[in-house]
Amino acid sequence: MLKVKIKSFEALTKHELYYLLQLRSEVFVVEQDCVYQDLDGKDEKALHVLGFKNEKLVAYTRIFKPGDYFEETSIGRVVVSKNERQFKYGYDIMEASIKAIKYHFKTSKIKISAQCYLKKFYTNLGFKEVGEEYLEDGIPHTAMVKE
């Protein structure tokens, strides 16, 4: 089971910030072989959902209030360390993120920009596809919404 912490950008320790950026880079840049600007100026607006296993960061998302990313609340940068995916921590960190949105932003409508190969994963969490597929940083994505 993950130990989850939810923190504003200002509340992150320098070590937590380092480890979350390291995890995002490990998966999104190196594993997915995608050169893109991860540091997009939005981390300061987000709440950061950190999932720890034995004091090591293994799962992460960032969540946004309505208007800070999409018109709706949103979840982004969903990532689980490659060595930890067999434990279904993706579901744990997403469920924690959904609960955090309800608690902090008092809404349950959530929009995400999902990598297309993960549509089934997000569908299992109650998200529905809306609109056409599009390329984001060279990777096929689709918008999905949970009401």
C-alpha cells in the first residue's frame, strides 16, 4: 500500500521536488523516449500527490483546480516507477488524486489528457473519452472526463 502525501508546491521539500522531477524524467523522457519541456510553469499552481513505498517515491500526479489547466479540475503527469507497476500503484495514486480533488476543490468533474495506450486504465477509473485523438509531444492522446 502506498503512503500518500498531498502538498502545494511551496510545501514540497527540496528532496521531494528532486525525486518527483527525477521520476517524471525517468518515465516521460527516458522510458518513453520523448523530448519535451516537462518544467512547464504549472507546477507552482498544482497540488502534488506523492505516493511513497518504504520512503521511496514510486507514484505521482499533480492536480489542478478549475481554470488552472483546463476549465474543469484536472489530473496530470500521472506516473509510476517502471519497477513498481505490477503492484497497481497507478490505481492507488489516481484514486488518491480523485479524492483530493473532491476534498480540496469541492467538485467531482475531472478532465485529463490521457495517453491513448492508457485509455482502458482510465476507463476502469470512470473516465470517458471525449473528442478526437491528438498528438501531444509526439504521443497520441485523447481527452477524457469523469463526472
